[in-house]
Amino acid sequence: MRKKKGNLVNLIICGAAFAVMVVVLFMDGIDNMIGAISRINPVFLLLAALCMVIYWLGEGTGLHVVAKKLDRNTKYSTSMLVTMIGQYFNCITPGASGGQPMQAYTFFKRGMTLGTAMTALLSRFIVYQFTLTVYSVVFLVIELPKLAGGEHSGMIPLILIGFAVNTAVIILLFMIAFFKKATLALAHGVIRLLGKLHIVKDTEEKIRYADTELEKYYDNFMYIKSQPVMIIKMLLITAVQFLVYFSITYVIYLGFGLEGADYFDIIASQSFVLMISAFVPLPGAMGAAEGSYAAFFGDIFGKQLTVVSTFIWRFLTFYLPIIVGIVINLVMAKKGVDINNTEEDAAFSDIMKPSDNTVSDEEAVITGTNTRELYTKATLDDLGEVTNFIDRLLEDGGCGFKLQTKVELVVEELFVNIAKYAYGGEPGEVRITAGISDAPQTLTITFADCGVAFDPLKDADTGAPSADPDGGLGGLGLFLVRKNMDDIKYRRDDGRNILTVTKTLV
């Protein structure tokens, strides 16, 4: 309930900000503003709106490139839905913090595993940040000397702070990929420092959580690095996407019948507005976005048209995504899907929470653990029961949380694959057998279902068709299984699919 109230409060704040913009728009007199608005060519106004739509399509297409690679059954419509939900929650939450969690939730509700969803979103985020950083460097190198000697020199410190924030994010992401141990040590040091300053409580628990999340991100990075063609495609799409977004102001400029301003200067200034907005922790960087936009473009639009152009730009880039998001929310609610559903959010959060295992060894020795069985329905709603079943087995044996995290990723990929494809949408069951044998101590987990025959390993390796053409694990699923387990085998026996994974513990 708290989350719903928080989103409602943010929407009210955004609505109030919009009302303030309207009031400011007409402060110079209704006749003057109507005259200014009437100057813009409707064709260019539609073209500016089309630029925003192309920006969304670029975002959705870039996400779909990686989502389709990770889960071949992902539809383009799903990627676009996830994109627009992300746009909506990015706009209404402080620091755009609500977008990715809700995008992961939406992917998850459509049958994608959390590991796959987070890898897709992380890939998209890395490419987005990297492209933005490259654009920022180019614009700074070329435009900074002009700014230093002009009337906008006072904006340079804000631009540099925004650039530093964006650059720090991409540096941190690459540190996780290439300097895993150093990143872990840095994270531990920061958490312990915050603990000594009494800013963070339960430092050891926070350290375990950080280790778990960094381990997941590292695994995701390893897969992303193995897909250069996919990354290049996303980079090209994102480069065009940003160029179109930065061009919105230039289209508005032409729509007013103005001329003489340099296109490159306008798109560079637009990028500086985006940089300044990066470090303002308000929904949509309210105030900072409008203020910096008016400051940079006041001289090319003139006093009267600056207010109108700011309003048009802000409406297209901030309020329009909110309106579209509200419409999507209403349509989904009519279909029985509420993206603000408190109970479903709680269940989703429980799945994403790290284990409460307190053993600190990375690969603890497990002894005397009995084989256990779980019969459960082959539905995504039962994923939590399956992961809890595996967690209890490992915890009772004294397993370290890092091993537990690795096994959870594997179990999730395998179970979700069965839930999605084994029974073709009809009711079905899965029997999961798990245990640890001695000499050498080996963890063995077997999944058995009576669904249609399919060999997910064969599909993932060769692309060869099976009885169920949608039955493959997918690139990331197979990558995670092979990386975190020692062996994976499939066989068809007496009308059952039997998939077994093993890992030697010592």
C-alpha cells in the first residue's frame, strides 16, 4: 500500500508542476501566449511529437534486441510495453528509480525469468549510459570552449557535475565487469564506513546483500561480453535514438519559422540539459530541467517564445510519457493486470530478496543432507515455493550464500522453462528431486515433468527443432547453467522429460 501511495503522491507532484507551467505560460497575458503558440507550424509540432515516438521505438527496439536474444519467445509488443512502463515510472519516481524494477516485474509476469529480465535490462542500461557518455564527451570537447567565453559560462559547473555523475555510473558498471574483487572490496569498505557513521544498520547483512547482487551482475556481464554483435546493434540503435531525441528542440525551432541557429549547437545544448538533469533527485528533475532548458535556449527563441518552447518540449518529453503510462495502466487494469498490485509486488519482492543464510564461506562443506522431493504445479506462481525448497536444502547443510545464489539462478531458469513450455499452457506438475551425495560431495537436482517432449539443451546448442519449437532454454539460461553447475543432462524416459544438473561441492 505504501508503494501505491508513493506513486500517487509523485503523480500529484507532477500534476502540480504541470499546473505551475501553465500558469507561467500565461503570465505574460493570454493574448500574447495564444499569439506565440499560434506561430508554430502544426506540421512541425507533429514532427516533434513523432521524434518522441521514434525515441520510444528506439528504446523498445534496443531492449527487444537483447530480450529476444535471451528469450526467443519475447514479442516486440512485450518489449514496447515494458519500455513504456519504464518511461512512466522513470518520470514519476525520484531519480528515475522506479523504472527498472517495474520493467523486470512486467517481464516476469509475462513468463521471463528474473535472471533473464535483469540481464536484458542491465544490457540496455549499460548501452544507454555508454552512448550518452560518448555523446557527452564529444559535445563537451567541441562546445565547452564556446561556453567558457559566452553568457552560459555559469552553467559549466552544473554540466560537469552531470557529466561526472553519468561517467561515474558507467565506470562503476565496467568495474563490476572487469575488476570484480576490487569492486567487492570497495563495496565492503563503503558499507562498513556507513555502518561506523551509523548511517547503515546491520552492516554484515548489507555486505551479504551487496555480494549477492554483485555476483548476479557479474554473471550478467559475462554473458553480455560474449555477445558483441548484439551490443553493436544496440549501440547503433541507441545512437540514432539519442540523435532524434536531441533534435526535438531543433524541430520546435523550425516550427516557429526561426532560422540562423546552428543544428549542432542546439543538439549539444539539449545534451547539456540532460546532463544537468541527471543529478537532480526529483521526479523528472523538475525545476532543473525547465530552468536549464530556458537558460540554454532563451537567446535563440527570444523571451516570449522561450516560455512556449519550454512548455512544448517538456510536455513531449516528460508529461506525454506519463499520460501514455496512465492509459496503459488503465487498459491493463481492465484486462485484470494491475502494475501497482500490492500483493503481487510483495510476492515479487520476496522472490528477489537475497537468502537469510548467515554462513559466510563461499563454498561451505555440506554433510549428511538427505535427498528430498517436491511435487508442485508447473506455473510461474509456484517459483517461490521451488526456490524456498532448494534454499532449505542448502541452508540445512550449511551452504554458503554465494553457492546458494548460483544454484537459485539455475533452478529459476530450469523451472520457468518447464512452466512456460512443458504443458502448452495447460495444468501440469513437476517433480523436483534434490540432494547431496558423499565422496565426493555432489549436489544433484532433477526436474521431471510429463509434458511434451523437448530437449532444451539441443535447441539451445544447435537451434534444431523439437516437439515443442519454443522449448529451448535460450542463450542466457544455458550460459548460467553451464557456468554455475558442473554438468547438465537431459533424457526422455517413459513419457517424461528428465533434466538433471550436478555440482561438485568439494
